[in-house]
Amino acid sequence: MGELVINQAMLAQTVAEAGLPPNSPVMTGLEAFMMLTRDIQDSVMMIRAQPVKPLFQRMARIVREASSAIGKEVRLKTEGENTEVDKTVIERLADPLTHMIRNAVDHGLETPEVRAAAGKPTEGLVTLSAQHRSGRVLIELSDDGAGINRPKVREIAIERGLIPADAVLSDSDIDNLLFLPGFSTAKEVSALSGRGVGMDVVRSAIQALGGRVSIHSEPGKGTRFSISLPLTLAVLDGMVVSVAGETLVVPLSAILETASLASGDIRALGPETNVIHLRDAFMPLYDIGAELGYRTPQASYEGGIVLLTALEDGSRAALVVDSIMEQRQVVIKGLQQSFGHIQGVAAATILGDGQIALILDPADLVSNASGRTRIPDTALAG
């Protein structure tokens, strides 16, 4: 199916370069071929899409085995079992999800005696949910345990030389230390933990699927892991854009709308950043060219094109591009094996003329962005 989509793009490019009139037999035949290709692709995607229910049912057995091995009372609650996702994603998600479930039972939940002393039910609760959000699949694993012991995590990280002793870290930074290679809070090796296979392996497996994982923890209330994954690993609808002479693809599912910037839409915020005012709301402005290192921030963005994208927390952001070239289906080619995880880049694709274009991950790009859309006025300094 992927090769068929690439071949269709090559044919469309060749016909466009030949300058044939729109009503010519070749153009008519090409349009019919493109419609057939789209129908086949939709059918293939429907066949590949499977509910996450079988995966969640396997996790119920993992919870029972893990809880009985360490003498804890644990109940698994599942939500959104009928959420559909690509079968490859389901197959490759089983191992990292198993590891996270065992972590939740072993590290996250307290023993029945400790829970009773804290006024909690002796039976711990692990919740596994799935839902579609912003064109992706969001899988959340949460427990009602003690939460992450941040002072202990920081102490272990300093002991192992992972961070300097005087490092100033936010709660989120400390939580993300759990993803460092070899990091473990287990003091003894057991069937569930302490074997040196940590959350870094989980994150690598999820990133290999084009996904992201994040942590949110509240002391005494529990911890929630959020995994955001693409719906498919094969073909996606994308908007082909041009930025600083480079051709990039932005997934169509991530774009809410496009707009042209007028001078009155742009407002300064701080010495190096801008926001835009659109539809009675302010949104941060991000220059894709500057964030990817193609150029320095521009002197003016008036007349530029912005793509409004929805982030997973419900907020919105505006991405500046030079121009929108076209909308088309693109075949996803992974970069993980050759280049590892690249911030802001989900994969690559082959365009109709044989050119390679990067497929962006807008949410990842924004979360790691500097936000610089202005060069600071040094004339005011000193």
C-alpha cells in the first residue's frame, strides 16, 4: 500500500510537470486512479485497526501475577477498551506496558498495612485507559499509590553521578530522572524490579513507535503515565509546507486551521518571544525554521502562514511556515534505527519527485521549543 501511494505521487508529479490540460484523458484517468488508491488505503487501514481490548485483558493477568508475587491487593480498572489502533502498535506496546504495570504494582502501590494507616482502602487500584485525542491514541496508566518519592529519586541520581549535587530541578525534572538508563529505586533484585532494565527501555520502545511518554505524580495520591501514539505506522494525510527552502510534512490530524498573519495579530511577549491574537484568544508563536536550526528568527512575520495545532493538554499553538504547497497522503518511513529519536520529528517520507521530507510531530516540537521568534534588541542593553 505504501509503495502504491509513492507511485501515485510520482505519476501526479510527472503529469503536473508535463503541463497537460485539466480535462485531458490522462488527467481524468489520474484522478480516478487517485480516488481508487484512497479507497484501498482506507480499507487497508480499517483492516489493520484493532481494539485495544485484547491487550488490556493481557494486562489483567500481569496485575494478578505481580500482586500475588509480592503480597499486595490490587484491582485493575480498564476504560476505553474499544478504542482502535494499528495492529502493529498493539503488538509492540505489549512489552513496555507490561513493564509499567509491574512498576505500578511494585513501586507505586503501598502494602495493605501502609495503605490502611494512611486511611486508604487496603486494595490498590491501577487504572488503564485508552482514548483518541488530537489525531493520536492516548493510553494512560495510573495508580492510587504513594506517588513518586522525589527526595529519594534525587538522592539516588546524585549517588550515581547522573546529576550534580547542586542541580536545581523542578518536580517534573525529578520525575523524568526515572527515564535515565539504568536508574532504579529498588534496593534488592526481585522478579519484578532491580534488574537494571528500567524505564529508559520503556521510553525507547514507545519512541520507536513514534510516541511519547510523560509522568504526572502527586505525593500520597498516586502516579499517572501518559503514552501518546500515532494511529497508524503506514500512511497518513499530511500538509506539505516549505520552511527556509526545506520541504516538511505536518500531519493533517494535528492542524486545526491555517491563517495568514497581519501586523495587528502579532504581539510581543518578553525580549525574544511573540504571541498571536486570533479569534479572541492568545497563542504562543513558534518559528519552525528557527526551532529546527534552518535559520535565525525573522525580523517580521507579517504575511506569514501559521498552522494552528492542538496540544494534548487542550492548549493551542501557532507554527509559522513560509508557504503551504499541497495536501497529500504520505508514506511513513521510520528514522529510529538510523538516527534515534529526534525532537520534533516523527518520521520521514518520500515525495513524488524522489525528495525526502521530514514528518513533524507538532506537540513534541512545541514541548522542546525555545520559543524564540524575535532577535533581542541589543541597542537597549547597557
